[in-house]
Amino acid sequence: MTGEDIRLIASALAGILLAVLMIVKGRLHPFIGLLCGAFTVGLLAGLPLADIAKAVQKGVGDIVGGTGLVVALGLSLGAMLHLSGAAAALAQSALRLTGAKAAPWATLGIAILIGLPLFFETGLVLLLPIVVAAAEAMNTPDGEARDAAKLRLIMPALAGLGVVHALVPPHPGPLLAVEALGANLGRTMLYGILIAIPTAIIAGPVLARIVTPGVRLAPPVLGDHRLDIAVPGRGAALFIVLLPVLLIATGELGQLATGLKGAAWLVAASNPVIALLVTNLLALPLLFGRRLREATIQDAVWHETMGAAGAILLAIGAGGALKQVLVSAGLSDLLARLVTMYAISPLLLGWLVAVGIRLAAGSATVATITAVGIMPGVVAGSGVSPELVVLAIGAGSVFFSHVNDPGFWLVKSYVGTSTADTFKTWSMLETVISVVGLALVMVLSHIV
């Protein structure tokens, strides 16, 4: 490594450290912290200020322009499922069909199913209150045993949401990685589901039996809020939850039958923007019926959507800015050379980069954006499967959630754990998802 290489790595570390300090110590929004970190990286790496500004603008534009529509449409669909009570009805029905012994497995399956079209935070907000209520209703003794029994129901739900968020498109992180690395969307979804299911089992029901003894729960700080409307039928709710995934999968199959009449329409269905827009349009009448035109309904849906979208778009946009400055400074090329020189596994490298950004910035989506931005050269030079690199980065992006992750405090508030016990349960769960996910990606790399 040359002196310039060392300077570049030091500049990257300094910029990321500054962003962390501004977010964690300064209590600033990640949007400001990450932008300041991006400019710091560029200046220390010796880039002209005008070039840094152009890189920041390009990074924000690429991310918001490419992923922003998916974010907004996914959040609006989540708001509809939440406010209509559709997702709650599905979860409650499934839990009623299972006994106490099977309940953890039921909540795991429900979380994976409901989490497919939703963002992690949205799935958490609409699912956890249902699971907590179901746990309260369980016939268990008071005290520590009751708290442990409740957590053995709650942790599988968290695991199910966590794995699809990290590993399965059309979640924004994996989807953006698919686009940036030129991976095949259908193959990535298939590999992601194959890895997500065993990972969720280990991080959910299995881990819960190990870490829950001794954990005490306080009353949850946050509750659920829905509109006062008739709950839609369970069939309609299930249809809306599964429709985006079915449309994307059908579109991918359509690519194999391009000679058939109408195949172009099938291929178009694999575009996540089209799939989510169609689902949104069908969700309005199916979930709200004749009341969909009421101002109260529309205001509630779009108020919940825009409140979440603003924070998410700003954060991932700034993450895109940091990524682009790192690329413009030459970090992507440097990593590609290091992989060639030292025979580092591209899968392990992608995972490690995502882990570093995750620990520093807190956001799994920002970690994915930054990691994939500097990995294309590595993927092209090594010939590794881009689909597996997407999944390795996704696994790394959820490593050890801690105090700079908004999800950490959201879980703490809904579950009722202390800060120490949130580390013991939620942070450990995310770490298991990350490590087991990487291990399964490595295994899959020797099979496919």
C-alpha cells in the first residue's frame, strides 16, 4: 500500500468517525452528520471542494431518484395495512389457530409474511403491539417466568422482520444493492428467502430460549393506533401483503418466456415501482372500501407515510452522498486492488464494510448503500456472484444494533426491556442474523 492509499483509508475513517460523533454525541439527525462526514472525507482525501459538492449532489440524486419511489410506495402500503387493521387481523387470526407451544413459530411465520412488503420500522409498529397483546393473554405464571414466556413470543417476530429487511428485496437496502451491483432480482429473492428462513429460526425461537431467562419487562411505552373503521377481510389483507412479491416473481418468470404474447407486461411487473404502485391502487378499495375517498382516511394514510418517508429519504440520501464521495476519492478502486493482492473473499469484504458502516452510522440501509457503492469494482474483478455479494452486504448491515440505531429505541419502547436487556436480546438477535446470514451465504457460494 502506498502513502496515498493510507491517506485515503484514514480520510474515510475520519469522515465516518465525525459523522458518528455528530449523530451520537451531538444528537444531530443522520442527514446532517452524514453530509458533514462526506465533505470531511473529500477534503482530507485532497478532492477540490467543487468536486466534493458535485459528488454529494450526485450521490443524493442517485439514491433518492433510484430508491425514493420504492421507499414512498412501500411506506404508503404499510400505512394502509396498519391503519386499516388488516395486518393486525392477519396476525391475530394466525395466533388464534396455534396453541401456546406453537405460538413462537406462528409469530415467526407471520413476521416474515407481513415483513415482505413493509419496511422494518413499519412492520415493527404494526406487528409488535399485536404480539405483545397475545403474549399478555398467554396463561403463564407471574414474574420472571411470565416475562421470559412473553419474550419467547416477541423475539421470533423481531427475527422474522429483521431477516427480510436485510436479505429479501423489495426492501430498499437489498433492492438498491441489486441495482448497483447488476444482480438478478429474481435470483437474489430466491437466495435471500433460502437464507432468511433458517437464519430467522436460529435468531428467533432458538436464541430466545437462551437469552430470555433473567430478563424483566416493564409496561411498553408505545401503543398501537388505528382508524375507527371496519377491519377488512383476512383474504383481502393476505392478497395485498403477498401481491408485490407475486408480481415481482411473475415478472422474473416472464423474462424466461419473452417469445410469448404479452410477455413484455410480465417483465414490466418485476419492476418494484410498478409492483408497489399497482398494490397501492388495489389496497385502497380492498382495505378501506367506500370510505377510501373520505378526507380523514386519506389524511391519516398520507400523514403517516410522509412523516416516516421524510426521515428515511433524508438519511439514505445523505448515505448516498457519503458513498459517492468515497467512490470519487478512489476507495472502490483501492478495495478492488486489495482483494486481488491479498486474496480476500469479496463476500467477507462486503460484509465487513457493511458491518463497519452499520456500527458507525446505525442505519442498516445507509450501511448497505455505502458498501455497495464501493464494491462494483471488486465484484467485476473477482467474478463472484453479485447476488451473493448483495446478501453478504445485507447480512453485515444489521450487525449489532446499538444506541445510534433508531430501531434499538423503537424495540426497547415497544417491548419494555431495559437498555441493558435490549442489548442482551435485540442487539444479540441482530448480530446472530448477521453472522448466521454470512455463514449461509458462504455455504451457498460453494453450491451455486
